[in-house]
Amino acid sequence: MQDPSNQKCSGRKKTVSFSSMPSEKKISSAHDCISFMQAGCELKKVRPNSRIYNRFFTLDTDLQALRWEPSKKDQEKAKLDIAAIKEIRLGKNTETFRNNGLADQICEDCAFSILHGENYESLDLVANSADVANIWVSGLRYLVSRSKQPLDFMEGNQNTPRFMWLKTMFEAADVDGNGIMLEDTAVELIKQLNPTLKESKIRLKFKEIQKSKEKLTTRVTEEEFCEAYSELCTRPEVYFLLVQISKNKEYLDANDLMLFLEAEQGVTHITEGMCLDIIRRFELSEEGRQKGFLTIDGFTQYLLSPECDIFDPEQKKVAQDMSQPLSHYYINASHNTYLIEDQFRGPADVNGYVRALKMGCRSIELDVSDGPDSEPILCNRNNMTTQLSFQSVLEVVNKFAFIASEYPLILCLGNHCSLPQQKVMAQQMEKVFGDQLYTEAPLLSDSYLPSPEKLKRMIIVKGKKLPSDSDALEGEVTDEDEEAEMSRRMSVEDSGEQKQIWLCRELSDLVSICKSVQHRDFELSMKNQSYWEVCSFSETGASRIANEYPEDFVNYNKKFLSRIYPSAMRIDSSNLNPQDFWNCGCQIVAMNFQTPGPMMDLHTGWFLQNGGCGYVLRPSVMRDEVSYFSANTKGIVPGVSPLALHVKIISGQNFPKPKGACAKGDVIDPYVCVEIHGIPADCAEQRTKTVQQNSDNPIFDETFEFQVNLPELAMIRFVVLDDDYIGDEFIGQYTIPFECLQPGYRHVPLRSFVGDIMEHVTLFVHIAITNRSGGGKGQKRSLSVRMGKKVREYTMLRNIGLKTIDDVFKIAVHPLREAIEMRDNMQSAIVSVKELCGLPPIASLKQCLLTLSSRLVAADSSPSVVLAMRDTFPYLEPLGAVPDVQKRMLAAYDLMIQESRFLIEMADAVQEKIVQCQKAGMGFHEELHNLAAKEGLKGRKLNKAAESFAWNITVLKHLRVSCRHNAYHS
């Protein structure tokens, strides 16, 4: 197949405007890059001695050399021959950058290096923007890759597949066949091909083109149509990506696409046939589909498709273990479900239930009072004008209960009815729900609640229950409802005593495994509370407990369900921060679904995972009977491998004006905030620069790095805001659980303030997640390595103060050290290979090996090494003498294989030692308190010993799993 980028033709070339560059600079082809370089620009030249110089760089008109000035050298020495260039690296990926004291102040995306000569010397440069760096890298790579071919960049390019496709589109719309059409027709045609474009922008582009030609007519020629489409519809950041992954072509073939999907996008088991299928579905040109390649338009379409969405498709269905006890899951919960406005004045509306249930809510509130004609009703007791019959609400709930999820629905019953109407309530619930009501008595022999799987399509009533040892048809129970708490808080004469209410047996019998009880304290609860009893906590009370007893709250929630409801002071129905209580393991955090905003964004985003079924399995460190976790942890979590999250915000697409903005034109100045929500140690926020007056395709090109200590409980929220706003700055947001992130180049679909997906409004980002705990001098400035020392601290075992148990744990010290050293040595070896390949730490091992293989090919395209399998391990053996640079690369590769081999061969033995220590330690679990009593430990010392014991078990379990994981992935 002929390279479309080398086909010659006459006429105007395709172009695209950079958003962050002056309008006269247009880049969308190799010709544009070369022209820019020939005109020259200022770049910073970085020296190993930490000095940086400003120099003006140009490309010779004959395309043979790169020159810079001023220079102390004579003019013929202040140059670099294109023929001498071996490689061009984007980013800070040479020894000069890694060792320069000012490197931290240099933007990764603005840096690039030119390696040249037999010794691979580096010319290290920094552009004033990522755009300019991309132009030089793309242009130089293009020149180097075609150094043996005649270069003629002075002609346009009208025979490319893209141009031929546009020509076909134009001819089909040119009904008269005159090669010219009305501007209205041309505008409509471009809008059909790219619906995201505004009509005003298309008309303006035609006016610019016609003005440049000094035309008086507004009719559009085929050439003008193609030029306008190319300028309007080519995204520069996508063009540069295409050139990079196609190895300097201007299209992707099936092999390019396969490597991109495997090495960059993290797709496994990809085949050439699958890539050709993608090309057939997304390529717009007939030639591209027939010959099997993607041009810029097809590649853009593919990147915007659901197949490149940031959300992991595996999480769009139920993907978690649903057979664990109910208390081991976070449960999607609604507060005051009957409201669609604020709780102070809002009317009751049955649509509140419809909305919540459609959103996968699995815990709803039914606040029931006496109604007329002996019929119970639901209403806002602050606004009695709208009343819903209890029966009609039940019928709606029954209709929508299992539309979004088949897993159990909990009805939180707020009972304010007289005994006669309570009996009516019970009759109506039995009639409407029938066999779906779960009324089986809990088994005393069990210790935990049934699982969501066992309770599928069941409706569980949470409410007060009469004592089971009484045959009375009615009796008094305490009233713990939210309104009662509000009344007490508002009352001057608050005695602190809880009101008693009467409850009938019929309603009591509908409550089985969610019996409402009052929380006293954790010590009493752990001794006396039954697993089927549920405590409700006000936001204020739960916050106090979370701050004072974070470990106890987590341990309590391993067995019992906790429900948290918003403070009675939130009369505007604002929302609490659910993350504060999820961190404590609280399962049912009730939200005001009718109130949009950041807190509801977190809640909605969190429950998108696991198929949106309304149940999310909590982290194992918060479920295991013996494990240590504190909700207020400020550092690395024992038992969990910390990760480094790298987020590059590349660009935005079609940002709307903020909804509430006033007295302002359509121009916006967007910027992006990246927020991390999770345990306190993980909470962080970074923001990009502001892009002035660009809503269509603002280029940000900024990379951020975050440490995530408990990935299972972390969320990422992307927020786009207007920096020059009047009245309203919010443009859009998207919140996604960390576990649902897909790596690579992804589009993020933005949601409006009320949570609706906005059509064609996206963020283009690059995501990379690395799991390293240090090693390798080149990483000294990396966040992941700063984590290294802390990781080792958090894998240290603690002294319990009981000699018998401490002696058992001491046996684990040596295998723990072995496991950590093996892991660190392997990761350090991988880092060395990445550095010598000129790749950043976020690069995958697959990218590393692909780069390594391309470097080990001699100038005449013959291989300089051979792959030899020895004992099932892949070694690289040189074929004769190799240059020093290749020797270093081969030595680093050999060390990586040796460390991996050692890890694989030793992992089982080390793991077995750790397992035996863990089992021996667990043997003391039941006896811990008795042994402590004999040693005289009590009160705080006893609690500290129990905490240290749980810590040690957690560390051993983590290292055991980590050892197996690292060996498997080696």
C-alpha cells in the first residue's frame, strides 16, 4: 500500500488552527511542521551542569541540518546534521534532564531531546508550550524516518484518502455538477459531517478563506470546502498522537492500531482481525476501509466512541462478589425520597421514588402518617398541602423496585401512624408486595446478615419491632426518627429522653433482618447487639464518632449495618459528604437525591460501578474480621499497595457556557480541576492553566501525579470551570471510581450540574497507573519513589507486648524483608530498562520491550541481537560486537530478567513462610484477651495490643498476596 502522506498533488494543503497559538500558525501535516521549523523559534537548551540557555533554533531550507544562535562556536559547529540524529524523545527522558537541578521546574510536556552520533549524545531542549514541542518532535521524526527518501514538502496534498473522501462528499451534494455550491449548502454539509460544529464558526471560516483570496462571491468551491473542513475538524492533539503511534505516517494501519491498543490502551487478546473491524466501522474514507487504515477523521471518531470511554466496560455489569454478608457492601441510599424539592417547603411527589429507583437506589424512605378515611399517607410535615396515599406509593415502588437492579430493596419505615392505620399499612404492604416481602426470622446460629445474592428481588422492611418473647398484639417502642431528633434539638426543654410510640404486631412482624435499635456505645454494641439490628446515626453524631473512634467504627461496621442521615439543620436539603462515612465503613449513607451538587456527584459516580446495581463491595481491609484500618489514616494503609495515578489533561471539546452565567457573551475561559476523593491521605486537588477565550477545543496539555493509598475507596472528579465568569462558573463534571478507570488515551463525557450527560461535551485525557515502591536513582524526584520509605515503614511489624505472640511474629521478619527486597529489586531493574530506553516511569513494560527491540536493529535493518529461551526465560544475546549504548541496554535487560527469575523461583517459598507465620498468629486470635488479662493488660494497653495484633495480621496477609501477585506478573 502506498503511504498516503507521500502522495503528491497540487493545490492547497489541509490545515488546522492551534487554539493556544497565534491564528496565523496552522499545523496539521508534516509540511506544516517543517515550515514552522524553517521559520524558527526560541527554545531553551538544557545542559548537564544545571544551566539553561535561550537559543533561536531553525531548520535549514534544504532540510539537512538544525542550527541555533547565538553560540560561541562558529556557525558551522552550532548545528546538528539531520543524518546524525538517532532518536527524538518527548518528555524529560535523558540523563541530562534526570540529573539537572532545575528539572522539577520544567514542564514534562514541553521538554524533548535529540539523541545523535554514535555515542547517542543528547541535545536537550524545552519549548515554551507543549504545542511547539510537538511540532519539533513530529517534524524531526518525519525527517529522520525519511532520510533515505527524496523529500518534497513544497507541494500540497490533494490525493490523500481524506481529500478524496471530502471530494466525494462535495460532489454528492453538488447537484448541478458545477464544482461550486451555495455557502448555505456547504455549511449544512459540514454540519452533517461534524454535528458538533457551530454554524457561526463554519460561516466565519468560509469568510476568512474568501477574504484571503479577495473573492467577492460567497459561493464555495470544492477546494475551499475541503480547506474549511480540514481546518475546522482536525484536532491538533489527535493529529500529533496519530503521527506518533503510526511511526511518522499520517494514517494508522492494522499493525499500528494493534500496538496502540495493547501497549497504550491496555487492551488484551487483540487480533489483527479485530483491528481491521475497528477500521471498517470508524474510517470515513472508502479507500481507507478497503486498504485497512485509519486516517485522522476515522481515528478521531474511534477515540470519541464508547470503545475509548474512560469507564471500564467490565464495571458496567455486576462484576463483584455478591455472596458476602449485606454488611460488607455500600448501599445506594436516599433520604426523604418522597421530596423533589427542599425538605422545608417541598411538596410530596411520587416521582421522587421513580427517580431514585431508576438511579439504582436500594434504600428508600417511607415517612407515613395518619390520613383521612383511615388511609395512611405520605407528606412533608412542613408542607401538608400535597399528600400521597401510602398504597399509591407502594404500587409505584413495586413497579420500579427492580428495574435498575435485582438486588434487595430496603424500605426505611418512618412510622407516625395510630395503631388502626398501622394495621392498614401492614395489610397494604402484604397485598402489594406479596411474596417479595422478606419476613424470615433471622437464625440465631448465624453471625452475619444474608448476602445480596440470596436476597435478590426481595423487599426488606427496616423499622421498629416488638420483643420476640412477647405475645402482645401491641406495645411501646422508642421513637428514633429524624423528626423526633430535630424536635429535641429545637426544644429549649430537651430532656434527652426518647419518646415512646405504640406499635402493632402486624407491622412489627414485617420487620425481620433490619430491626431499628438505638446506638449506645461500641463496647455495648459489640457485646449485645444482634447482627440483624440496625442503628441510624445523625450526620452530627456519626461525625463525632468518626473523629473520636475511627477504628471502632470500622470494626463495628464489619458486622452491623449503619445508616447515616443528614443533619436536621439541613433545612435546604443540602447533602453531607458521603465519603466521610464511607471511610468508616458505613453502608447506608442517605442522600437528598433532589439536591444536585458536588456531594451528589460523588454519590452518583460511586454507584456507577458494579453495574450500577446499588451495592458496592467494601475494601477487604474493612471486611476481614482481623484487620487494621483507621478512617482517619494520614498515610499508607497496611495491607494495601499504594499506587501512583498520572493524569494528563490534554484538551476539551465543545464546552458550553455556564448555565447560570449572565451579562456575558458566548466566550469562556475554561480550566480543569482534578480532584481525588477518598481517605484523608488521598484527598488532593490540582488545576490546569486557563485557556483564554476557547470553548471549542482548548488545549491544556498538563500532567498531574497523585498518590492513592486506598484505591478501592478513591474517586476522581474532573471539573471544568470558567475563569472569567459572571454569576456561574460551572461548565461540567465527571466523577468516576478509581477502580473503573481505563488506562491510555480516553475521552471523559461531562455531566451537567443536575447530572445529565451533555452531548458531544468531553475532556480528552491520558491515564496511567503505576505500582512501584521505589528503587533506581533516576526516579529520585518521582512521587512513587517518595512513597518508598513509607511503604517499608508500613510493612514493619508492631510489638504487641505479649512475649508468646511477639515471638511468633518475629519469625516473619526475615521472610518479610526478603519479599520486600525481591519486589524492590525487580522494580528497580525495570526502571533502569525504562530509563535506558528513554521512556518515562509511567511507560508499560510492553512499551519498553517494543522500544528496546526497535533500538536493537542495526542501521541496515539487520538484527544485532537474537532472542534465546533459556529455562523458559527470554534472554537477548548479541550477534557480534555491539555499540556501548546497546551494551548498556542489554545489561539492564539481562538484570531485569535475572531479578524476575529470582522472584518467580523464590516467591512460593517466601510466601509459604509468611502464610505459616500468619496462621500461627491467627491461632492466638481467640486467646488474645485471656493472654492479655494474665499479663495485666487492660484499658488502653489492651486496646493497643489488639490493634497491633490486627496490624501485624494485615501486613502479613498483604505481603503474602503481594508476593504471589508480583511473581505472577513477572
